[in-house]
Amino acid sequence: MTSVQAHDAMTSVLAKAQPLLAQQPMTRAEVLADDPIWLILLKVVALFGFGVIMTLFMINWERKVVARMQHRTGPNRVGPNGWLQSLADGIKLAFAEEIIPTSADRKVYWLAPVISATPAFVAFSVLPFGPQVSIFGEQTYLQLVDLPVGVLVVLAASAVGVYGIVLGGWASGSPYPLLGALRSAAQVISYEIAMGLSLVAVILYAQSLSTGDIVDAQRNGWFALLLLPSFVIFVVSMVGETNRAPFDLPEAESELVGGFHTEYSSLKFALFFLAEYVNMVVLSGFAVTLFLGGYMAPWPISAIGDGYFNTGWWPILWFVAKMMIFLFLYIWLRGTLPRFRYDQFMRLGWKVLVPANLVWIVMIAGVRAINTSTEVTTGQKVIFGAVAILLIVLLSLLIPERRIEDDDSVPTTGGGYPLPPLDLEVPKLTPRQAALEKDERRRKRKERAEVGAGSSTGTDATGKEADDGNV
Amino acid sequence: MTSFSQAAMVLAQQGGEDVVGTGEAVAFWVLGPLSLAGALGMVFVRNAVHSALCLVVTMLSFGVLYMVQSAPFLGFTQIIVYTGAVMMLFLFVLMMAGRDSADSMVEVLRGQRLLAALFGIGFATLVVSALARSLVNVQAQAPPDPYDAAGGGGAGGLGRLIFTEFLFGFELTAALLIVAALAGIVLAYRDRREGQKRSQRELVEARFRGDYKRRSPYPGPGVFATGNSVATPALLPDGSIARESLSDLIESTNTARLIAEHDRVLGSQTEHDDARALLGGESGETGESEQEGEAK
């Protein structure tokens, strides 16, 4: 519902930007706003198909790669080399029996998977897949819309998409999904801030919020190289935003059964699944657009034939190939890293990613201001740099030295896990043990005195011991 | 699409005149009632989460209305900030409070109704006067061009205005937010003095130093157990009961009976060797201070 409206709004906004007289070369947005309705429908269908097919492919690829990493075979029964396994699973899932818990809030329970899946597809609309091409004689760009705020569309879509997870967990009416939903809510609030901040540097350098302009701005160098810290933070928060391992706390299988989707089955569960994978694809594409030069060919290829491989339909190949790198990264992370504990995860978000990002933004804003200003001479720049380095060195002196370990602590060898050293001397009694020992002795003495008083013999002693047995 | 572009052309030609395009009108008549319904629903729906959802609908409609008004930046920011972050926090709190928790009928704040009525009337006056003024006095302007990165309705123009003309108001709002955030931190802060609660590492070290009788956790249900409840005692490989797994705190376990049974099975033998393997103590009769140690 909202997606349709949003689309209407987008197109109307676009239409307004369209000039009456198109004498100068049309901009990307103008060309796209000029698309006939059949072309728009074609693009929408193509994007939807791309999302679904990528999902089916990703599930299979993930299973195969993870299997390989664990020295297993992975799916190899359905279709050639098992590549149709996820399709078979999907069909099965669609016809599976649907079970709705009696304690579920039916309306919200029904709505949640839809809210989860729709925004994921909406975010596809602003990703530029390629430059200007001709489709059935119509000049157009391989992109659905080019909004002046395209970057924000992806952020907004992921923000709305989380509602599906949170509401699904709440509406299920059982504790595990609720815990998953709570985690998800906290997670998305924390990591969206980190993600939004990591975009600031890119926007600063591209001077635009539009995805198409950002790709064009990377003609001379990828932002991943120029803005490496932003790139790293974006990739970390991207994994956090999609609830994937090692940040898959909302559905932590070993703690929360299935997390937010524990009570879901059949098609509704399939929708959650679809949403997760489409989100992965979208954010991978987004990362490519922002940091890896979008659909442009990588360097040695881009130099061939005066940029021939950056024209026509070729760029789709580069875009998808770069996207695959990120998708593989997702799988690799899942196969390698254990899940974060919740507090560690929050600490990483709020105490590492956000502050580091803020410092970095201030730094590049300063550097840019100095670089673009005409009044600053090279000599002054050198002095600025020297002062900055001096300040950093002075500040580093303020960092307190590592606390010296007290001699009382248990010696550890390797890995931080306390292990007895080879030359272990069994320690003498600690004060506490000594006190306990004393207590013990006093009690024994008392007991002996009682026995001496002549009440009974051995059996009583064992009975006493049974009472003392630890609990 | 064609109707939209026609409307846009009409709009572009008319410039600053007071004309509403077809697309805009359609969007308004769809979204206006929707946002109103959402707002009313928020007030009247019983369930707190449903109420929050109604508010989400209103906010989303507003966001789309902004976009239709050639302010896409504002529209998407509205969706990201209000729908994405603020309402998510609301939902978070509502879920923490519990699914079926009803509103308390006891008023905690004194004079709340009076203040609410006063502020409500004041706010209504403000809104009505602003609306009246906008209908009478204000000249309609041509919509700013959102594609113009430097000025106009995009992020650039907004940023310029915020940091020049409206700087004072902006800084004031920022100060208010910072004060609110600090207040939140102060209210929620709990002083954890050192030594009050040991960290995982400190606890491990204390265990290995020997401050506790037992270095490992208590035994779980075990391989031969028929259930994994804490009320079910753990079984040792010979089928006897691991006495460490019996808890005084759990009433449903008949601890006395099980201990007696344990002793009967073992006969005169005081302890099973394996059962004591994980205990730090030398012999079997060191267990009584265990609870004390763990409680510390």
C-alpha cells in the first residue's frame, strides 16, 4: 500500500522536475521521468524477478559455500548439481500447512511478513544497474527512478522493513519471538545511526544524495579507497542491519529457537526469508554503488577502448560481479564467525562505530575545507598537518599506561584463559580457605565432643554427612 | 505517468500561482483521510501497539505528502527519523511493558489534567492562528527544485538555511535534545561500585585461586537423564544420583528422599570418586560451605 503511494509520489516529484524545453542534454532524472509506462512496468517486473532469483540463488550458494567450508557436500540432489534445491524448498514451503498460534494477534501477525518484504523490493528502485541504453527504441537508464535523495530511500526502506520483524515477533504471542523482536528493535536503532553516519563522507565527496551522481563521482577512484574507514563501518553496519551472522541476534537459533519467526510457517515464513535475502542483495548493491564505483568497470578493464566496457549493457555484468563479492562476504562471515553476545554487539555499535565515524567525518570535513579554500597556501597546509600530528602525539601521551597486574592474580599462559603454568606451585591456603578450614576443625571438634558424650556411633556420622552434602 | 507529467507541466507554467496539480490532489485526497484515520485510531484504539501502528500510518502519510510537495528530503527524513527511530523506540518500550498490560487508572502526576488542558488550548491556538495566517497573508511560492544540490529544496538548500537564517533556533533545539539525553542517562544510571559484582574473568580467577570449593558449574542433567529440567537430578554413569545437582531452592525435587536413596545405593561408601572429581576439596566431606561460597 505505502509502497504504491511512495512510488506515485516519487514519479510525481520526478515529473515536476522535468523541464518544458529539453534543449540541453537531459539529465539522468529527466530521462527516467520520460519513460513510457510500459517501460516502467518492465523495469519493475525485472527488478522483482531479479530479487526473487537472487534469493533462490543465494540460498543455494550459501548452503554450498558453507558446506564446502565445513568439508561437506551441501545440496546435490535436485537439479544439476543441486542448484534447484531452493526452488523445490520454496514450492514446498508455499504449500505447507499454515499454523497460527491461538495467542497471536491475527491482524498484525498477517501484516508483519508483508511489511517485511515490501520495503526490501522498494529499495531496489533507486539502485543504478547501468548507464544509458536503448530498450525497444526507447533511450533510458538501467534504473527505475533517480531521486535527488536516492540514498535516503534505501535507509528509509530498511527502517520500515524492520517493522515487519518487530511486529512479527510481538504478534506471535510467545516469549521467544518477543525477545527476538526486542533485540531487533534495539539493533536497528543502533546500527542505522552508524550506517547513516558512514554515508556522510560519501555524500560530502559526491556532493549529492542521488545514487546516479554518486556513481558518476567515482569515475576517477572508488570511494572505498578514498574513504576506507567509512567503507569498513558501512560494511559492518550493513551486516548488522540485515540480521546476518555474526549479528543474527533477533533469530539466534541456539538461544531463541527461531527468534522473531519462531511461530511463522508456510508462505508467511517464506516472505520473511525472502525479505532477508532481498535485503542482503539490496544492501550489497548499495555498497557497490556507494563505495565500489557502482556499475563502472574496474580499472584495467575500464581503460580498454576508451571506456567501451562502461557503455551499453556491459555495466550490468560489473555491477552483479561486484555485488557477488559482498554476497560472498556475507556467506563467509556466517561460515567463520560465532554470534556476538548482545552487550558486545551494542558496545561495538555505540562505543566504536559511532564515535569513530564522528571523528572521521570531522577530519575529512576539515581536510576538504582546507583543500577547497583558495586562501590557504601549501606552506600553511604543511604547518596545519604538522600541528595536527603534534597534537595527536601529545594526546597519545595522555593515554594511561596499562595497569600493572597484581602479583596475586593467577598466572595465565596463552589465550587469556587461565591455565596452570608448567612450573606450577600449588598455592598455600588463601585467607578464605584458612577460615573455612578453621570452621571445619571447630565443627569436627564439637562433633567429636558430641560423639564422646555417647549418643550413637558410625551410622549417625554418615547421616550427619548426608545433611552436610552440598547442594 | 503522463497525467503526472501534464500536471507537472501545468504546475511549472503557472509558477508561483495558487494551483494544485491533479497528481497532487489525488495524493492529498488519498493520504489526507488516511493520516486522519491513523491519528484518530491512535487515540481510540485500545491496544497500545495497535495505537502505535496507527501513528506510524499517519507519519508515513505525512512523509509521502512532503514528497508530493517537492520536498523529498524532508519526506524521507520524516520516514527515517520518525517512523524508523522514534516510533521504533516507542514500540520497544511498549513491548518491554508487556503485551497485555493495560493502562493504569491511577494518576501519578498531580494537576496533570489541568496542565494538559492548558497546553492543549495553547497549542490549538497556535495551530489555528498559523493556519489562518497562511490562508490570508502568505504568498504562495514556486516549489523549490529538489534536484538543485546547492540551493533549492534539496539537502543543500535546507542545510544552508539551517546554518544561516535559523541557526539560533537550530542550536537551541540541539541544546534541548542534549539536555534531554543527559537527563535520560542520569535517571537511568545505576552506580556499580567496584567489587559489588564480579566480572566473568574475576570470577574465573577467584575460582581457580581456590576461593570457591568448586571450579566448574554444577552438573547438568547428564547423558542418562530423562528430562532437562533443573528439578530433575543429574545421573552419574552408574545410574546413581549426582548429589551436587540437587538444589534446595527447587521445591518440586524431593531432595531429602533422593539423598537418602543416593546413600542407600552407595551403601557405606561415602562418595563416588567421579562425583568429586570436579570439586576442589581433598575429601568428600568438604561440601557444606559450598553454598556460602557461591552466594558471595
